[in-house]
Amino acid sequence: MRNIANVKPSTVLVSLIQSAKLTNTVSRNALRDANVTWTAHISKPMRNRDQQVLLDVADQLRLIIVQVSQRRCRINPPQWPVMIQLEADLRAAHLANINLEPLLDVVAANTDDSEAA
């Protein structure tokens, strides 16, 4: 079984934008909007994140999936399972309340906040 916590939607979304070759403007815009929404989400500290964003991005991907399945849009065939898997992973992460791509608090080695052992 896959570990959902290791999923990197930002990487997958960029890859899909570059290689999905969607033929429908609505689908291309949905993919772009999903990426913009996700990028804004992961730039926030974990305490300020809203898990609803996972469903919002998954809904954008679902729109594309419906467009492709109804033959209103075509997609580069190798990217089809990638899109379906990402949508499923986002929904599963929301259900399990898993915070994907946590923003790590970085403490510089030479500050008062860090102590040598």
C-alpha cells in the first residue's frame, strides 16, 4: 500500500501541466487553477492551512477527469493514470486529515534559537 503522506501534489501538478497536453480550454484552466490553489496552500504555515483546499484541488481534477471521460477533452495517455491517482490521493489525505507537503520551520544554525548538543 502507498504511503499517502509521501505524495507531492506540487510536483505532480507541474508535471501534468507540462505533459498532459489537454485539448480543452476548460480543462487546461482547471489544471492551472488547481496548481495555483495548491501553491498558495503549501506556502502557508501548517497552522494556517485549511484542509478543504485538498478537496478544492481534487474537485478541479475531477472536472478534468469528467471532461476526458465524456470525450470533451483529450489527454496524453500516460498522464491519465497520474491524474486519477492524484485526485484519489488528495481525497484520501483529506479523509485521513493528512497534511501533504508540510512547510518545515527552518532554524538557522547560528541563531539563539538553536542550541549545540
